[in-house]
Amino acid sequence: MVIACPCALGLATPTAVMVGTGVGASHGVLIKGGQALESAHKVNCVVFDKTGTLTTGKPVVVSTRLLKNMVLRDFYEYVAAAEHPLAKAIVQYAKNFSTDEENHVWPEARDFTAIAGHGVKASVANKEIVAGNKRLMGELGICIPVEASEILAETEGMAQTGVIVSINREVTGIIAISDPLKPGAPDVISLLKSMKVKSIMVTGDNWGTANAIAQEVGIDTVIAEAKPDQKAEKVKELQMSGLVVAMVGDGINDSPALVSADVGMAIGAGTDIAIEAADIVLMKSNLEDVITAIDLSRKTFNRIRMNYIWALGYNVIGIPIAAGVLFPFTRFRLPPWIAGAAMAASSVSVVCCSLLLKNYKRPKKLDTLRMTQVVVN
């Protein structure tokens, strides 16, 4: 019975998982346990958020179109104080109109309300300020003039986000904000296709901008103007269709979808809530690490299969020999010390097989992609 010790079988999975998670961490991919690693190797559909995931997450104001006769500086005083989700870009741009950039104090915003995925509403200097998308204006009963609709269509066609600004329930201007794609994003989507992994984009942004970005990166399926709960519902729909889904996001709005997905992947530069909700954290915030996570998990589970094949093969061969199946033909009996040594050797071999994962290298196409980015930059 010495040779039948199941140590090798018991070590087959935990040793590979331990080494796999360690290797992932060394590549900037923080995997929170064996369950995440197990689910990741089955992933055949990746759902991407747009802002901060496919794009750099560093939006900048590219233009402002006023529809009413007012001073541009006053316009930005109201908008900056209202703290729209794209406030960093808006405030930075608004500083251009400030006489004292370092110590400028914006008007105080009162009765502030954030409508997830749509915009904000606040009272600034006794004026009701609403900044957001078309759906928010529609829900609040604010009429969008034809001129504004034409400007929005033009903005969306250039893959920019148009923020509609209403003062006292009258549309007064549109701010066009651009958030450029992350370097190599189209190549990452192409590599996922070569791995037979479907890519989908789900975003709270408008349809025009979403479709323009999707076309740039090569994503065929787009869901736009989605609220946080709608993102989670889309993930569940994909799961019900038989797909194993990974969700990649960085913001609070992505948290429900990150939790609902089979594997939630958070961008390291994202919010603490998203990182907490995720199963895997891409510490370097590099989009290509999505591929690293999936590829590493697949190779880890291939190693686990090899461990089990070896451990089972050892027992299938060793136990009959120890039981004396060869004795009638060769008069050979397996000495106990050899049986004990063989048992130990089987365990050591499984551990060594798992340790070979330390030699893991990312797909060569990713290294080529990184070199191309360096040359371009």
C-alpha cells in the first residue's frame, strides 16, 4: 500500500495554481485565487467597458459650441462647479478662463444629483445646471434644439463624447470631449479573435461615439447608453447563451458587471470599488494583459492535466507491480524501499512539473505589439 499513497494526486492542482498565480503577479496580473484561474481558462467571450478600458481614461475638451449668447468663461463657471463625471477634463479646460489658475474658487454647487451613466444635476449661483447626455435631457423633459442635435451627430461621428449643458432648462451649449484609444487596443482585439474569444463593448456613452470607437478597434457587437445594472444584465444574457464571460472595466459603473461575470478583470488604475469587485487585477493597466491572464490560465490548467495524467499513470502501473502481477512470470517482487522511493518520486515529479510554469512566457505576438508601441511612441 506504500506505493499507492495519493500524495501526487493531492499536489497536482494546488502546486500548479500556486505557481500560476505567482507567475501572473510577476507579469502584473494579480489573480485572486484558484477559482479565478479556473474560470479564466474557459473564457470565450470578453466584455469591455469603453472609457478607461479601451481608451486611455484621460479625456480632454476639444471644442465648445454655445447655443446662447453668453460669455464662455461664465458658461464654464457653471459646468465646472456642477462636477460632471468628465469633470477633470472640464475643470482643466475651464482654468483657461480663470485669472488665477492656482487659487480660483468655483461657485458652490447645491442640491447635487448624479444620474449614473447619464450625467449630473445641480444648482449653481441660483441657476439649475444639467450636464449629461440626450437620454438625461429627455428624462428631465428638456428640449434639445435641432442645431444641438446636428452638433451632437457631428461630434459622435468623430468618436467624441458630446456633453449637453442646460441652464434653467434651456440647452445653452455642447462640450465635445475626446478620450483617445489605448495604444495597441485594435491589436489586442485581433489577438483575442485568433484565440477564438469573442469581444463585446458595453458602455454608458452614446451610440454614435460607441460605434465609432468599436469600428476603430474591430469590435462587432456594441451595447451603448447602458446603465450599471444593464451592463450586468447583458453579462448574464451572454452566460445564459452558453458563453463563459470575462468583464473588463475600471469604474464604479462596471462593478455590478464585474461581479456578475465568470471572471471580473479590473484595470489597475481604476476605482477601488472596481478592483475590490474583480477576480483579476491588471496592475499595469495594460490592455494586452487580458490576453496574458487568459493564456496563463490555459497553460496552468494544461499543466494540471499533465500532473493528473502522470499521477494516475504512476498508480495504474505501480500498484499492479507492487501487488505482484509480474511475480508468476519473472519471480520479481517490488521491495518496500523501492515502493517508498517511487511514491516520493511521483510527488516530487508533480511539483517539478508545476514549477516549470515559472518559465512561462507571454505570447510572442504580445512582445511584438509592445515593441511596436515603443517605436511609435
